[in-house]
Amino acid sequence: MSTSESAPQGAAESDRAAFRAGAVDEESRLRLAAGGLDYRRVAVDGDDYAGWLQSAARGFQDAERSPEQVAASRERSGYRRVTGVYDPQAPVTDAPVATIASWIGELTVPGGAVIPSCAISSVTVAPTHRRRGVARSMLEGELRATRDAGVPVAMLTVSESPLYGRYGFAPAAAAAAWTIETRRAAWTGPRPDGRVDFIPRDRVRELMPVLHDRVRRGSAGEIDIAGSFWDLFAGTNPAAERTGEKRAIQYADAAGEVRGAAVYAVHENEADFTKGTVRVHYLVAETDDAYAALWRFLLELDLVAEVNAENLAVDEPLLWMIADQRAAKISIRDHQYVRILDVVAALETRRYAAAGRLVLDVSDPLGIAAGRYLLETSAEGTGRVRRLDDGESVDAVVLRLGVAELSATYLGGVSVATLAAAGRVWVEHGDAASRSSEAVATASRVLGWHTAPRLSIWY
């Protein structure tokens, strides 16, 4: 099977291939075997994949996959490491009772650099096998496999948010969902030169990954996106349902260069044909003009009373482009979760908002990232990190925190001051309690960032 089209770009293909082919974690395998369960990888092009996919769909309460959908998923999933837990005593032995998938991608961090990261997805456990340590074994196994592969960060989006903190994950980038009343909104933003035009779905399928790759380094939290997701957004997966309802547009600037694109669907209101609803499936804009032109088009569609969009940033400029901000109902939720595995590599990759020195005293429930580290940042935003020896003393602000809290600050989405006020971190500098507020301010300045992180997809 060819995987070049659908595989995320950036990390070396040899590293991705080695990770896909790597053995399951031995500690987790033995733990599950002691409970009579078989923990093993599943080949995407093998006979076991169909059963794995059906179990994963069931876990998310989705419909059973048709043979065409299985074939389409198989064709588009060659980039993933697929793992299942099987019960030899179950009536259907070729269907796993738990699933997990992962791949090595790239995560954008503050400053525009990217870091290799393990994206974890399709985590399910059958209701028949809950409370037997299956999820724990799979997640810990995947994290140890990621560490052993030399990948410094893991990441995921979640259905059940309380589950992942115990493994060191934390919400690091929030997402905003918008519902906009178009009649109240009234466009007051820029009206750029250039033009918006309808394009076929196969054309927008070509455009979106190119545009996304140009802009993703501008937003901490964004990742490189596999081809299967673009098929989903564009409606070009032949096995997907309701693809015909999707419409695609592009924005070309005054010079004729395409700088943005969007996919949306209109849902008719049969009781009142003037009050349709638009769902924005995906919008990508390389320039401010593209952003303004595409959103203006969507908000001024005829016979539409409401526009809905998800996975937007918490600081969208759109709020300042409409006459009545109350026309937009905005809800915020946790979205991109991050888990640091290699503190030195992770912290030296990102950039910093201020110069300073911090001692990070990190605890880790899995022991992977635990230790004391000295972070020194420059006025230019670069950071140097070294692990401190036992008993080594350094004159610096000391930040005592768990790896989940360190991961929460990694993209600049939450300040140390907020976590300290919530009792999640402890900041010290010397013995004087009166200096604690100054120390918190110092740590907040160093680890903060000037723009909010975002992630534009679920995975």
C-alpha cells in the first residue's frame, strides 16, 4: 500500500515507519496477558484491520462500517500505528475489545518551530471490559513506545476529558465554537480587493493542505494534517455520507493568487426558507484579506439566519469585524491536549516571551519526565535547559509542578499565575513569602506567549 499521499509530512519517513512497525510495550503486554488479554499491533493492510475498525467505530457509538468504508479507511490509514487488545475467550475473537492508533506528526510551538509529536487517536474500550486496567495499559504503553522512539511530546484530542490527566496530559490549547445570527452581525470588517469563487470539491481538496502547510507555523498548537482528514473536510472520500451537501469556495487576491479556501454546507429551514443554517466545515486563510473575504461571504449568504463554526481560536479577529458582538454566541472548551516526555528537547524547541531563569521541579506519575531542570531564556526568546544534579542549588525562581501542569503551559495557553491561583503549581524564590507574587509574575512572563494557541481539527 502506498502511504506517501496520506502520511503527515515533516518527520523523516524512516522514523515514522520504524514507529509504525515497532513492537507493543512489553510491560503493558505482560500486564494485559496476566488478565487473559492479548495486546498486539494490527496491520492496516492485513486481515485484522476490518475487525479493528468496527470495534473503534462501536467505541465512539458510530454505525457499523460498510465494506466500502472499510476499504476507504484502509487506503487512507497507512500512516498510522494501529493497536488492539483481544480477548481469546470472547465469542468474536477477531474483534478487539479495545483500540488505539497513533502516528508521528509535528506540533507547532510558540515561536513558529515544530517538534515531532506522537498523535494518539481512536482510544476505545468495550463496555464489557471496563475497569480491568485496559485503557491504562494501552495509554502507558503508547507513551513508553513514544519515549523509546525518541519523540519528545505526545498529543491528543479527547472525548472524555477527565481520563487523560492521570497519564500526564493536560489541555494546552482551547477551541471556540461560534453560533452567529447573521442579521444582527452586520459586516464592518475590511472589504479587500480580490474575489471569492465557487470551486469543485476535488479542487478544494488540492488547495487546503497546501494553504494549511503555509499557515500552520503561525499558530502554536496546530499540527500537520494527514490526507484522510482533507478528504473528510472536502467531501472527496467516496465512502463518506452526505458529501453532496458540501460547497467549496476560494479567495484569490488582486494578483490572482489563491490565499484562502473554505468548505461549508447549508441546511434548509423548511418552516421558513429565509432562515437556513450554515455549517462551516473548514476555513483556512493565508492572509488577513483572505480571512476577511471568506468570512464576509459566509455571513452575507442569502436565505441564511445562522452560521455555525467549531475549532476556532479563542481570540478570533472575526469578533471585531461584526457590528454587534452579541450576535455571536461563543463557547470555549478544552481541545488540544499535550504531554511532555522529554523536558529538555521540548523546552529548547519553543521560544519565550521574556528573559529569565527558572528551576522546574517536575513530578511525573509515570516517571518519564520527572526531575529538576534549569531553564534559562534570553531576551531574543531562545531557551537553554539542563537537568540539575541531585542536591545542586541554583539561585532562581523555583516552579514545582507536575508534568501535566508543565504541559498545560507549553503552548502558552494558560499562565503560571492562573495555575498558581488554582493550587496546581507552587512558585518560590528564597525563603521570603513576600516575594512569592514577584516570583509568580516572573514565571508567568517567561513561560507565557503573546498569542493564544489553537488547533483547527479533531483527530
